[in-house]
Amino acid sequence: MQVLFAPPYNDAVGQRTVTVQLSEGAHVAGLLDLLVEMFPPLRQALTDALGRLLLGSEFFATVDDKVAKADQVLHEGSSVRLFPAIGGGARIESGRFTA
Amino acid sequence: MVGGYAGKILEIDLTTRSLHETPLDYDEARKYLGGSGLAAKVLYDRVGPEVDPLSPENLLIFMAGPLTGTPAPTSGRHAVVTKSPATGIFAESDSGGTWGQALKWAGYDGIIISGKASSPTYLWVKDGDVRIRDASHLWGKDSYETDDIIKSSVGERAVVACIGPAGERLCKLAAIMNDGYDGRTTGRAGVGAVMGSKNLKAIAVEGSRKPSIVRRGELLENLKTIIPQIKEYMVAMTKFGTGNGIVATEASGDMPIKNWRQGSFVEGAGVTSGQYMAEHYLVRNYHCASCPIGCGRVIKVENGPYKTAEGAGPEYETLTALGALCLNDNLEVIMLGNELCNRYGVDTISAGAAIAFAMEAYEKGMISQEDAGGLDLRWGNPEAIIGLIHQIGKGEGLGLLLGEGVRIASERLGGLAPEWAIHVKGLECAMHDPRAYHSMATGYATGNRGGCHLQSASYLWERGPQAFKTAIPTMPFEWYEDRHGLENKGKLTVNCQNLMSVMDSLKLCKFVFNGRVGIENFANWTSCITGLDISADELMEAGERLYNLKRMYNVRHGISRKDDTLPSRILSHKRGTGGSAEFLPKFGEQLSEYYDARGWTEEGIPAEETLRRLGLDFAVKHLPVAARI
């Protein structure tokens, strides 16, 4: 499936979109864990100091343009988009994420 | 030829029902830019300390900026400037939507209203033709009804700015609404009461006279890159509105909770967030004129006790003021409360603050259920929130007291009530906490209209430091890298206030910074549109000039260091839990640093040499004797 990174995540990843292979029935949380492994600079943006995903707080994910929760099941051909929160802003820990 | 401006200001004396057009002074426009800057100069020259805010001698000034009505992104805004009946000092309020654009296209940069009509009146302005019309059939109608009725008379293309019943009753929390059910608001500082004091119900505008753009090709070429960039960076705001950050805001300790007493509201934040609203209630986005972001919400609550019409949904400030601040986790209550405030024409921030104040007074036994007209004002009670909004809007019961603002309400209640009246200079504080973003301590304390978050908006830099490097590229990163840092916060506030003054005068939306644009872009757009080559430095100097001008207006009204302070709850009580549990800003030192950076005296008065450097020589004679050097 295709994952689209909105700015500034595309800077951290080095590209705007990536294609990943996941087993059928994988969840959004699993995809995010995989992305953090593939692209270590994303770890600062997407997780807290204990490694917990900040989905719904510091960043959002949509699947096929609908709001996605961590336990949402993904299907082949899904299009996933990641983008940062604006109103609550960037990192809670200022300055840790380099855009 | 100067582009961007309409080149004319309309002046209307409602007492004599006379009107005339004044050519725009372009030298003044270069110094004060437009919007609230130009309007502040008018107010300074013509409304002195002796003028009562609710008297015919006060002016009510509507002003667009040089970029309003052009393709410059987020330029669909206008300012309202007057002397505030809530604070007794300078008031500016800002709104988006399409009214500012319509005013400019109707042929005017601004409208200056003086006097008082002998009976309810509205104005109809179309392409330079101005009519003063009877509004007796509109008096008592809410803002949505008023919009419908006027447009049924003058045509659907008209854009209406109006007051609701709260403004008619001179409620000090009264706002001026525009764009009907889309609920755009010049909310703060009681500007709606000034409009009501003039028996002016509405101003409807329509026009086809788009301002000229001197270097149109260059501007449009620039925007081909900038607009997609803004849209890409601001996906979250487009999808989930300004409430998209509610969960993160609570986590950082920035969200005021239970009248600023509590540190955490985790579950409540989750179900009052922009994403929750988008998932369950969103009908579509709303875009102000020339805005690529579309953060506005159109929502509908279909069923249940808190049904709403299809219309404007709550923004971040409202979500928090009627939510966490009152310990309410029911989003439908917030959405209905927002609609009621819009219809009555009441500022949602001040309404939420007043309700939270009342809830605390009730908890402490100073207000009874009988005092509240039978309402049980326990924390988070939906019926209390909705009931008090009705009372404030109608000027009934406890609402009559709360409609005076928390400063006066607390003084009248007496005892320890002022301890939990959270305001600065009589304007209730907005929904960002200086204990989370330390520069907001001086941001609130020195805001020219009182407890406002947008006069400095310095929390934006401290919240997303990497993102805001482009806003003022010359400002040292270490000033805002650490939101709980104790150094350089006064200097940060000064620079942010100067930039925000530019925004308030050009009339650009402050969310645009999130799209990685900043002062260099604004100088470029202004130069292309007006044809005047204005540099970023010149704009920032203008911003500094305007901040000092508005401060001098307040100095003439007796404002000095003694007034530049914060409620003790923010100054000296820790939040105790959550993301900013143990932090307090070092306020005294921050304020001294601020004054020094401003070129003000230790008493918070602009020094004579500062005023002369900024071309404000005319203000020197108004310096208090002890400040003249």
C-alpha cells in the first residue's frame, strides 16, 4: 500500500511517498511501527520518550481519506496519509524533531 | 498609483445622518499600513480619555487592509477598532469571512461611525452608494435572522456584519458577527456593545470594485508555489479545524481547565477535539475569502437535546472555553453553546470565562441555585452552560452580572471572588497558559487590549520552534526553543508583538505561519500589490510603531506597569499535573526585560526617544510628566 508523508515528515523520510508490503489484516499501528523502523528520524515525530505512538495527538493518519485509529485494519491498495497536528503544534518536547 | 487600497474611507455621523468620503492619506497608509494600525491612528487622534466608550463621541471603526480583497492567501479579514466598554482602553477585534473583502470591493478601505442614531438603523453600502435604513424590524433579532432578513431585502450577494440582542443591550461581552450562519466574529473587548450604543444594528456591503494589483503577474507567479505549500503543511487544520490540536494542547499543559485550576483533562480532550467533531458532526469546510486552508467548520447536530442548525462549528478557543474551562466534556453542548453565542452576538471566550467564574463562585458558596435562576452550576453541567449563555445573551438574572465581564462581576460579588476572575485589564484571558508557554506571561500582561493571546501569539514559536524559523528569520532560535525557558522571553514577546501588529494591519490570518511563510513573504506580497517597495525591515518597524501607538493610547488612559500583570492563579499557582505541572514563568524579570527591549521606562511608558525614533512625535506631549526625558 502507498503511504503519503505530508510536510515536514517527507523531509525526515527523504521522499513524499513510499510503498510498503504488509500482511493482510495488519493494523494502522503495525504500519506505523514499521515506518518508524524503516525511517528512524520519524521516531522523534511519531512517538514519545517511552516509544508510544502519538497518533491522534501529535499527528494524524487517514486511510483512504478517512480518519484512522490505531486498531484499524488495512487492506491491499489502501492509501495512507500521515500529517502533523497544527493546533496543538509540533513536538511537546520542543526542538527534538528536526524538520 | 498605489494598488491594494480602495483609496477612500467612508465617514458616517449617525446623529446627523450625514456621510462623506475622505481620500486615503497614502503617507499615513505607509506608516500605519491599514487594518487596526490605520484605525488606531484615527482613534488616537479623535477619541481621548474623556470619552465614554458607550457615548456617541466614541468612534466605531471598521477597516480592511491593503491586501484585503486580493488573492494574497488568508487576506480575507477586517478589523474593528474602538474604545472598549469592557476595559476602558484600546480595543481591536479581528474577523475573517468575506465581509472585509466585500467592503473593499464596495469601494472603501474603511468605515468610521460616529454619533448615535435616533432609532435602530442599518447601513447598506453597494459600490459606493450608501444608504442609512430603518432597522426597527431587526431590533431584537439574532444575528442569523438579521442576516437572512437583510439579504432578503438587498440581495443574496450582500455580506452582513451585525450585532445580536447582546449588543443591543450593551452587554460588555458583545461581539459583532459577520457572514450569517458561517459565524465569523469580531469577538473581543465588547465591540458589539459600542455598535449597540449607536443604535446601529448592521452594515451590509456588496461590491464589484476589486482593488488594482500593480505587479499582478509577479504576485501570481509567487503564489503558484506558496499556495500549494501552505495547503500541504496545513492538512491537519483543513481536515480537523483549529481544534485538531486539542489533544496535544491538553498534553502539553497549555489548555486552561476548570477555571485554570486543574492540570489534566485527558478523556475530555479526546471527545471535544477537532477530529472527533470531524468524525461525527462535520458537514463541510468553510474558507474565508482568499484562504487556501479552509479551517472553518460547518457542523450540524441532528438529534437530541443539543440540536443545532447547520452552521459555524466551534474553533479551538470555543472548544476549550465552553469545554475544559468549565470541565465539560460534551461536544454537543459546546456546539450548541457556540451557535447560541453566535446568535446572541457574544464572545465565546469571555462567555466561557464568565461561566467558569460563576461555577467556581457556586462551588464556593457565593452564588446559590436561586441566584442562578434555578440552574445547578456544578462543574460541567450542560444545562448550566446552556442556561447561562441564554441569560448572558438576554441580559437576565445572573447573566446580567456575568455580562459585565469577570472583573466587574467579581468586584460586585466581593470577598475572594477577584482571586478567580481570570482577566488582564478587564479582558478575560484566552485559552493558552503562560505556565506552558512562558513568553505568554508578558504576552498577556502587555497586550494592548488586555488578556489576548493573538497580540503576541508567541506561544506559536515556543510550540513549534522548527516550523517557525521562517516567520522572523533574524530572531534567535534560542529565544523560543524551550517553552519553559526563563531567559529571553521578554524579547521574544516584543518581536512577536511587532509582527502580529503587521498582520493585524495588513489583515492576514495568523495561521498562515504554519504554512512556512513569514515576514519576507508578506513584504513581497505587499510590494507586488501596492507597488510600493516595502522591505521586511520596514514592515517590522511599522509593527513596532503601531504597538507603541496603541500603548500610548492606553498610557493616556492611565495604563502603566501596575496594570501589566497576571491573575495570581497563573502567576503563582502551579498546574500540579499534566505537561506543565511544575512550571511557573519568571514574570517580574521577564517584564523588565520586555520593557528594556521595547525602549520603555521601568514604569512601562514608551520613552520619548523611542516615540521620536518611530515617528510618533505627536504622542510625546501625552507622556506622563514623570516619563518625559
